[in-house]
Amino acid sequence: MANPKVWFITGSSTGFGRLMVDELLERGETVVATSRNPKQLESLFSNYDDKVLLPELDVTDPIQCTNAVQMALDSFGRIDVLVNNAGFGVYGSLEEVPMETFRQQFETNVFGVLNVLKAALPSMRAQRSGTILNISSIAGWMSFPGSGAYGSSKFALEGLTESLEAELRPLGIRTVLIEPGSFHTNFYGHNYQRIANEIEDYAETVGKTLEFFDNFSGKQPGDLHKAVNTMIDIADHPNPPLRLLLGSDAFDRAMANLKSVEENFEEWESVSRSADKD
């Protein structure tokens, strides 16, 4: 990359985050690779001591977020690219997902992002530059049976990021929603919580979704390396998009959903307009 940057990445121990750290260090970038268990990363990056920092960070803890950002600033002076990657998915019918589990989904996927943003934005605003990559999902565009918890958290992230982009653009900070389709990460491993489908009425809806997920690991069509390199490259783009779909499955599903929404609005246009004053 032409101008070396300081990257701050959450959820660096697996999946997109882990591979992104590997690729950035190979490119000569400086990386703050955060995770809840940083010791498991120490031996992996021992050859990059002056280029990598490994703070402990649970994004649901605001104090840890503040401390991790301060460590980054003390060590490297700035944060050029913030990647909000930490997250997990809960799948099951809305009726069956325990409320505490639902709240945990939002604590990580939504409020965790806010915790990191609130810690990092003061320094990014002061330098009047930077890029924020919020890792969303095609599930942030459309939900399906069994995805109510995860999908609604990503819908919330999308709405949050739309406002964030409009607020930060005049300050020289670019914001991008990354919307991946299916990639071979640990999402269907320890980052995926399957709520047992015990209510028979949901067997043909939620049950089919859970059955599909149980057999999907390793069959995802997306190329993880290509996706990560695209994310890295987009941070250098002079005019990045607000939304970037990754993978043909994500693109096709998003376009089909847009068509469905348009048809729905047009079908009920007269009823929508009838709510105006006479």
C-alpha cells in the first residue's frame, strides 16, 4: 500500500479478522489486533513486534475499549482504519431464543460497535482523516426464518452506520458497511449459536434453516482471501461506497430483495398515498 496505515481490528483471533491481520502485516502495515484472548495470538506474530499490538478487548466492556484505543494511540500515535469485526450469530425462532441470549446478540453486534466507536472517534476526528469498516452481513439486508436475532442486530448496525457515515463524511472520515455473503470462517463454528428447535410448529420454517446451517460448514462459496484483500483495498479508495456486498450470493440475494421490496411498495402505493391530508 502506498501510504502505510495503523489498523485497529476487533475480533482478530478468527475468520476475517485473523486473516486480515496476517495480510496487513505481510504488506508492512501496523496493526492493533484485539481479541478477548490475545495470548493465543502472541506466538503467531512474534516476528512483527514493532508492527503489531495485541490488546485484550471484549467489545461489550466500554472500559476495555477505551484502554485498548489508548494503548494504540500511545504506541502508534493514531488510528487510520478502524475495523469493527467482532461479532457472532444466534439462530432459532424468536419465540425460542432466550431474552438474555437476544440481549447478548445486541450487546456484541451493536453496542459493542458503539463502545469501540465512542473510544476511537475523538482521535479520528482530531486528525480529520480515517476509514471505518463496519462488518455487517447480507443478513443486514434481509431476514429469514430463524435469523431474527442475528438479522435484527445487523439491521441495527446498518442503520447506525448510515447515520455515522453522514455525520463523519464532512470531517474527512469515510465509513463503509461490508456485507459478506457466505464464507468459510468460524461463523458456523464457535461464532454460531444454534437454539434447539423444539416447537414443532416451526419445524418447516426455522427447523429447515437450522438443518441447512448444520450441514453448510465448508460449503460456503466465497473466497475468504479475496474478500479480505478487497476489504483492505477499499480502505485506500478515494471514494468508497457506503455499502459493499461481498460474494455473488450476497449480490444476487440483495438484488432479489430490492426487487421484492420495490414490487411491494408499488402494489400498495395507492394505500400509502391515501394517508395524506385531503
